[in-house]
Amino acid sequence: MAAHEIEVILARQLADSLTVPIFLTDNKGTLLFYNEPAEELLGRRFEEHGPMNLETWSVIFDPQDEQGMSIQPKDLPLVKSLTQRIPAHGSFYITGLEGRRVYLSVTCIPLIGEGSRFVGALAIFWEITQL
């Protein structure tokens, strides 16, 4: 990982050691990492494509609400955590990069470092298999 804030580096280490899917961005919204459990839901290993800017990752998984309507990037929980620096939660469908459609519950938090520095955001998500 390139030079990043220590809090982001530690968040990546945490994500790498947990079995819940985690998605990590820097303070500009660049996807820096997602862990192995997230790879299963997203349909591709992180190493296969590397970092992505917000404009790419916010649409590449085709997020949709329960009625099948596309969710605008600004309405995604992770984008809300990035832009408003608040915790955010939501449930929606995505289509993984291998074509698998999954329903996710997503909870996001801004990463605030020492001295109130905004360093990024973290999304923890869970596949909902029974509606």
C-alpha cells in the first residue's frame, strides 16, 4: 500500500484479519482495499484491479434498491460517510463483477484520526439471504 495515514493502514490490517466483508477508502473516496470475504461478494479479488476512484466503484457494482431502481452514488451509505463525515447505513442489491446479484446490509463509518483529521471511510457489509 502506498503512503497513507497510519489510521488507514491500521484499518486495512483490521479488515485483513476479520471474516466480515470490509471495503476501505481514503478521504478522497479512492477504494484502497477490500478483504477476502468481500471478494466473494464482489466477484473479483482486489489485487486483480487495485485501487478505484469513487466515480468507478460507486457504479461498477450497479447498486439498486428493492424495486430495482438504480441508486445514485450520492445516496450510497459509504458516499454519505465520505461526504458528510457521518455514520450511514443502508440495504440494497449489487451485482458482483462475476454477475451474481446479492442483497447487502451496509454500515459505514468515517475514519477520524488524531487531531480530528478525516482520513477515509470504512464499510462493513453482510449478505442478506432471507428477506
